[in-house]
Amino acid sequence: MGPLISGLWGHSIYKDAEPPISGLWGGAVSVRTLGPPPLDCVWGAVPVRTWGPPSLGSARTECRGRYFWIWLDKAFVGQSRWHYGVYTESGQYIEVTRQLASQCGFMAGTDLRGNPQIRISFLACSVHNTVSDFSLQLRVEVTGAVGPSIPYDMTIRCPLGAPWSPREIVCEENYMEVSVRRAVPGIAREVLNEDWIAAWLVAQGALNQVWQVVFHFRNGSLLSMPATQAHSLGYGVNTTATRVLFRAPYGTAQSEITSVEGLEVAVARVTVFYKQAWMILMVDTAVACPVNSPVVNATSLSWVTPRILPSLVLWPEQYQDEVQMGLDGRVIDAGTIARNGYTFLTDSRLIRIVVPIGAPGGLLQSALVSNRYGTRYSIHLLLDRHWQGDESDRTRHCSYRPIHTPFSPQTPQIIDGRYTVAAQGYFKVRLGHFLPDVELVSVSVGGHPFSRLEAEDRGFEPHEVPNPNDTRAFGLRVPFADPLVQQQYLHGPLRRYTLRLNYTLQLLPTGEAFTQAGLITCDVPDVVPPSFQGSCEAGALALLMTHGTLDQFWVPYVGERPLSQLAAPHSYRVSDDGRHFHLAVPLLAAGLVYESISLQGLTARLDFSLRDKKTRSVLASFAVVCTFPTGQLLVCLPNGTLVAMVLSRDTKPALDPRRTHLKDPDCGPVASDSSRALFSFSLASCGTTRRFEGGYLVYENEVTFVPEGVPATSPIITRDSRYRLTLRCRYPLTEMLWVSAQQQLGENAVSVVWGTGGGSRMGLMGLEGGRGLSALAGGWGVRGGQGAGSGWRLPQAAPGSSGMSPRCFLHGGAASGLRVLPCPQAPSSQLPLAAVPSQWKLWSWQLGQGQHVEPPGCP
């Protein structure tokens, strides 16, 4: 005869007096309990496994607590989809859906390492038991990207282990479950609670021989329904030979969220009863689970729950409890709690668990969000409570709570500081710090990518640096002398070495890649500057430079142009043996500056400089100045000026150079003595003529001699021979030359720019007036350039001028350099270039022949 079940008010029946509630898939499940129930939530046992072909890789199972635990190998499953189901006693296969899982006692997820995990309650649907053993037939189906699903069958058996407590409550991730022992040891001495009294009134009017479920609400209302209807609403209601079971998913319409000590608790107040004509069996299956979210900060997470759950405790004044914490479904002892750095506190109101981020027992993993590295911490906590009210109120309450912290950005740092050794000439840097699930894939040095193997071959010595806190950094050693290291001269002996790095790393095992860039600089006083010597050679200016330690990174310039543009076209002599650099520039070659031409000689200057390859800033400079004696000389300057030296010894008999002049008798030499005469004049003056000859514009003038007659007033006899020397300049029509100078005047940045040229690329100049423009009354105009010119309009008056004038014109055709003429006066009133006020600003552009342009500012 089975154990006696006491009904209300003295009614009693034996265990077989009423039928069990049928499981969802048919068939009753029987359980036989043995011995008194100790208060223990977690225990271990070795399961018996039977595998159906084919094998499911390295899957493993375990009996833990009141659960079958099954883990699949994530490496085996890979990116495939998987699902699972169970077999009923009749052999029917039922796939477990999400809704069915919360109704029937299944939970699927992943463990801390990401392996698929299935947790199945001993009281789940379709679990079969005999006496104290539980067994389950399970199928896992794996579906790849293509092809059919592959099924893997297994049978799992577990012993009961610790006997059942009178009431056991489990707060799972996706459902709440309560099971109550049906054997009542005696009639309760205390007055029945209000829920039972209310349910009793409902039970009296209920149908006979039908299991009923009554929901109680805070407003006092009741909702009664048959167990089959509760099943249709997603609830699980079942009986075994010794227990009555109720299971509720979270968030159902008949459950409520209450506040206990300021914390949220999900509550389902339910009474399950069975009525016959001579008996009513009522079971209180109320269930309550804390659902408040854990609190996470930068260093720790905390999970706080109420100490007493009022909906489950009838006599708080008699309440006695024992509380333990656990990990992954196992209770841990006080020593483990202390070693792991956890805080586990209880008082009369609350139970508090505090776990440092990264503490043992959980898993700290790397994560990525928009190429930003960070971490997430996960831990699966267990709260195991055992309490007792009166003799009949002994409850075990287990809560499973997986906690995952949000993404926490962790900015990796490139550390060189004490590692870079300037004296030995190399960078020694570390990038950190990372968790062990991060590996270095490649590194880009100076924009050139290297795999780890290639970096080793290059001599960069990539390596890992472990840290005491189980993190690591990635080290690199790069010599200063490597061509991928940028070098920059600062000043004096200082040189800056710059190392640009870009690491590519990936997370394991997902393979997610991310990059981390870095810039390291090191200033080292190791620069030896170049030294210079100048000399004057026959017909050339010479420079000898002894190389320094950095000038190989610089570009040599002559004046404002790179040496490479001038050397070959103008017959420069250049040589370099690696230690000494020699440069000789012919006297009349482009690139020199002619400081003066006098009777004493021609003074020329060679401006040599070394400039930064990128910024073109001058880093070192040297000037060579030489004065060369002048013989017969003819120089056609780009600004339309002709300079000529006339010697008396070139004629027989010799003449007196002091008595020579040009076509215009008023244009005499600017300097002369008894043997030489120096002429310098504009090609637009002194009677100079011009003509086109092929691709050139040719200007000519003549030096003539004033003969001395007898008598001087009306000579009829001359003692001097007739003398005439033709001076000729040829300017190519297609050449363009720009020369500029600038002067700062207060807020105005003022420059004068002029040019020569012609043909299809005309050089055009324009003036923007600043302060003082009104010095030219009536407006202004510009004439300049070379070649045949049409007219181009300029503004009527420059900005800042005192008045407006008719339009002025800029046109080519005269090799007179830059000329300024007041408009609308005639060109005969041209002013020389020297007369242009220095505060005027010119703008310039180029224009194809025959085009018309409206300069900026024209109305």
C-alpha cells in the first residue's frame, strides 16, 4: 500500500485513488522517493550514455542537480544550425521548440566557452523513470549550409541522487518550476491560509475526477480552469506517483511582478486540486523567482535578491534558512568564494553576491564593436536556498542566473617609454594589453605590411610578452636605420625618428579581425651637419660639400629651383663620391644671381641649399660669391634689359669709350673710362628696334662713337674712324619665366610678380591695389610679356583706389618688362618697374593665345 495522502478536513485516500495528470505527450511518469530528504541542491553522478550511430563528435553529458546536462562541441557544430527533440515512451519524436521548452522543462543555450548546452529537468516532459532512475531519449539534428540534416541519437540515464524535498522550486532562465510531494505526514495544526480557503470554495463546485488549476491575483480575484486548458496557455501541470508539478514561463498573463525589498519578483500563485465525490486533494503550487537585473559597473557586478519571498513563506517569524552560492549549477564552498574574490553577504532583508570583473569562475572574453577592441565578462551563478517554517514547511529554492556584462571598451596602448633604446639605435615597442583570445596576424611598418614570419625575416623580432594578470602584449623591435623608419632633422644635432605602425589582430576562435594604429617618435642628438666650402674657378662658381649624417634625406636646390632641373640643361658640373659633393656652375648659366655689373667686373652669387624632401623647408644653405673680370659682354636679361660692355681695344685705331652712345644720343654709358664703356638700358628705349624672326622676337640697337672734328664748332675734318657696334637680343616667343618678390606691410601681404613669354602660353599680370594706390591718378594699367598680344581687360580701378577710371588694358608685344601706365594716358607715359609702389599686389595666371579673360573683381 502506498503512502497516505490526507485531504482537507479529514478526507484521506491512498496514492492510487486518483489518476495522474497525463503528460503533454501521453503516459504517466512515476517516481519513488527513498529516505528522508536532505537539504542539498547540487550533487554529482556518473551518467550512463548510449549513443546511436553516427557519433556526435565530442559531445558529453552529466547528471548535475535535478538535471540532465548535455554539451556539444562548438568546433564540431561550427556554423551549422542545430535543433533537438525527445522521444516519447511510444517512440514518437517531438521537436523541442522555444515555447515547448519553457512549458516542458528544457533549456538550450551555451556554456561560457560558447559550446551549445542543453539542460533538461528530471521532471521534464517525456522523461521516464523507474524507482529512482531517470532516463531520456534525445536526438540532436545538425544542418549544414547544404545537404540534409544529420541526426544524432542518444539515451541518457541519471540516478535521483539526493531525495526530494517536500517542496522544490527552480528558477530557470526560461521558466519557473515547483514540485510538491503528495504524501502529507499529518493534518496541519495551523489555520489554512487565504488562498486555500478561496480555492476550497472553487473546488466545492468543480467537476468530479478532473484536475483543476486556480490562479490567485493580488486584487483577490480567482481564475479557475481545467489542467488541459492551462496546458493550452503554455503552463506545465503534471503529477508523478509522489509529486505534483506546476511550471510557468516568465511573463504569462496569469503571473505578476511584485516588489520585495525594492526588487522585482515574478510570482504565480496557483493551487492545483483534484475532486472526487468523497475527497478533495489540494496542492499549493505557488512559485516566485527574483527577476531584477544584476548591477554592473566598471570593476564588478552584483546580484541582489530578497532574503524572504513572502508569497512562499507562511510563517516569517519561524523562518530559518541556509543560503549558498554556486557556479555552473554547483555549490562552492567558502574557501573558493574567498580565493575567487567574491563577496557573499546576507542580512535580514537581502542576499548579495558581488563578483569582480574578470574573477575566476567566469570568463572574460575579447569583443569588437566597430573595429574597437573591448571585453565582455560572463558568469553563470547559482543561488541555493533551503528554508524551514514549521515542521511541514521545508523548501529548497534554486535560482540559475547567467550574467553577461555589456561591451567594455579597452583601448590598447603602444608602449615604448623605457623599452626604446636610443643609444643602441632601435625602437622596442609593445602593444597591449590583450586577453589570450587575441593573436597578432600582421603588422604594417611605415605603410608596408608584414606577416609575423616576414617581420621575423626583416629582423623586427615580433614576440609575445605575458603579464601576471593573464593578459599579454605584442612586442616589436625596429632599428632606427631601417628605411621604413622616417627621419626628420629638427635643429642643431637633433634628429627625430618616427615609426608608424598598424597592427592587424584577430579574435579566437571567431577570426574577427581588427586594426590598431600607432605612432612612436624618438628624438636623438646624432646629427652631423654638412659642411661647405666655396671657390671661384675659371668662368664658374664652385661649391664643395662634405656630407653630414642626414643630408641624404634632403634635396639640393640652386636658388629656388631643384638642382636636378638645372644641372643638365645648363652644363653644371656635378660629382659625388659619397663623402664629398662638388658643384661647379658656369658664370652665365641659369640659376645664378648677378649682384652687379661694373667696370671692375661681374659679381655673381650661387645660392645653394638643402631642403626637406616633403616640406621643401630650407635646412642648410651656403652662398658662393665671385667677381669675374669683364671683357666684351652682352647680357639680355629676362626683364627686358640689355647690358653690354664695349672695349676700346676692339677697334683699330682705338676709340675713346667715354664718347660712345646708343641710337638715341641721350643714351650714353652708365659707366666708362679710357678703355671701357658699360651700357644698361631697357629694350623699349634708346631707339631700340624690334622684329619677328622665326620663333624669336629680336631687339637691336647700336653703339656709335661721337667723332672729334676740327674745328669743333663746324668740323670739316675728323681725326676719328667711323664706329658702329650692333647690340642684339633674341627672345623665344614660347618661353615663360616667372619671377616673384614679396614684402609684408602691416596686414597687407604685398607681392610684385612679372613674367615674360608668348606664343600659345602668354604671361599675364594684374595689379590689386592696396593702400597708396591713389598715387596714380586716374587708374592704372599693365603692359608686359612677349609676343603678339591682344587686349585683356582689367578692373576699372583697383580696390582701395581713390577713384574710378575707364578700363585699362594688358597686352603683350613689348619686351619692356612690367610697365605701369596711368589710364587713359598714352603708352608714352609708361613708368619704369622701379616706380611701381611696393604696396601693390599682383595676381597672375596663364592664358592661351587669343583668349579673353575677366580677372577676379571685374564688374
